[in-house]
Amino acid sequence: QQQVKQSPQSLIVQKGGISIINCAYENTAFDYFPWYQQFPGKGPALLIAIRPDVSEKKEGRFTISFNKSAKQFSLHIMDSQPGDSATYFCAARFNNDMRFGAGTRLTVKP
Amino acid sequence: NAGVTQTPKFRVLKTGQSMTLLCAQDMNHEYMYWYRQDPGMGLRLIHYSVGEGTTAKGEVPDGYNVSRLKKQNFLLGLESAAPSQTSVYFCASSPRGRSGEQFFGPGTRLTVL
């Protein structure tokens, strides 16, 4: 049973558009929610992360929105660029146990 | 700094063979992790270590063993490989603390025939 559910599986966005990826979690003990970006043949790299006491965090074109009561969080990529084409994973961590979503393959068309 | 490195990059095994994957980090991180990545399932934690000489089970530990004899190295062993262990394996490390970012290695693609 996957503790972190991610949608959509794949996403195609035009250059300059907004990409939105959603995640939902079950375990209320999770206290750290990162998003990772992975390019083909590479390891995941941390993009942005949030703690549950904050409802939104923005870093450049990337924003996490967090809804603690609904146990949901999402990644918004503003002004999406072809270089953003990658697979994105949400995750949730409690102590040293990190649970990942299944991933979203984002394609940004020029 | 090389960050997190993994050896080997690729490996093909026959069912029943054994092998060891090596992870090394030069960031003086306390914590190290082994994950496997399978299509449609994201990354799943196999084992982790919070310090030299300590290891703990993650979400999918069966069929794997680990050792952390030196702070900078974390070894993942498969004693008797099975086709279900065909996967891409990632090692990661992080500093101690609640906000410790995990830094991932480039991965090892393992195929078990």
C-alpha cells in the first residue's frame, strides 16, 4: 500500500504554462515533504521542501502548496520551460523513513 | 567534491549469484540510505544507517543485507539474487538533523536473469 499517492503519472505542458503535480499522504506523523527532480540516467535531486507548519513555500518558479487538514500537497511550476522536462517525485518523511510517490513525467513542449 | 558515488554503474547477474554494491560519500554525512527504483513505484527504502556500525531496515529489506564499517561507505549485499531484484539502486546520504537534505548517487542498474 503506497503511503504517498501522486498524480498525474504524466503531464504535457506548453512552454510558459503552469505545471501542477499533486500528492496525498496517509500518515499524519510525516513531518517533512520534499519534491525531487530526476533527469534520465541521473539520481534524484532535491528541488524544494516544506514542513507541515507552513501552507506555502516559494523558490523561484517553484511553489509548494500544503493542506494539512486534507493531507495533500502540490508542486506548481510557473513559466514552465523545456529544461524542466524531467520526472518529479513527491515524498514524505518521518524520522529516517522517506516514502516516495510513484513519480510524474513532465514534458514541456517548446 | 565527488558527492555520492556508486560502484558499479551496471551489472548483470544470474539467479542465485551474489554481489555487493558500494556507495561512498565525501561530505562527512552521518546518515546513509539504499533505495530501489522500479517503474511506476517511485523509490523505496531498503536499509539505512544513522552512523558507523549501525544499520536499520526500511520499507523493503528482504533479500538484502548492508554494512557500514566506515562512515563514508555503505555497502548493499545480495546473497542470492532473484529476478525480482532487477531494479535501479540508488544510494543517498544526508547530514544529521530534521531538515537534512538527502543527496543521491547516480544509481546502479542491476539485471538478474
